[in-house]
Amino acid sequence: MDSLLRLLMGPWTTQILWVLSSQGPLRFGVLKREVTGVSSKVLTDRLRMLEAASVIYRDYKPTVPPAVTYGLTTRGEELHQVLDTLNEISLRWDKEEQAARADEDAASPSAAA
């Protein structure tokens, strides 16, 4: 389990996997737009690492310009349920935090004034 968690803990890794899991295979430019804030260099590094771990595949077509598409391998697809569960937890926690902030704002003395 340790090696899998180390793989997933890398910067942007879970976001890249989530986008590919939820949207299917994507070209590099689309993937970069969907993973908001990641640099091209970091995205390239993460994709190479995930490809080396056989979690994603890279499909290269020698067109002009070259068409490179990334998608999940069978190994990567195994993470789909885990990513869905993490997304559900994340959304629930966000909703709980928003409700707690709203309660704090309503209870603050400045809100009563």
C-alpha cells in the first residue's frame, strides 16, 4: 500500500487521475486546461511518472501538430471507485465547512447589529 500511496501523493497526481477518470481520454492541452493551475512541465512530469507506473497510457499519433492523448489503463481504472469515494467525502466536508461558517457568521455579534 505504501508504494501506491506514494504514487498518488505526488503533486497534482490525484487531480490528473480524477480528470481522466471522470472525463475519459484527453489530449494534453485539454488535460492542462482541466487541471487548473498546473504548469506544462509539472503535468508532463506527472504524466510520465504515471505512464511508467502503468496507470495511464499515452497514445501518440504523428500528425501535424502531433496528437497525444492520455487515458487510464486497466490499472488506472481500478482507482475509479477510490477517486469517486474521495470526491464524495470532499464534497460532504466542503458542505459541512460552509454550514459551520454560516452558523458562525449568524452567531457573531456583528451579524446581530
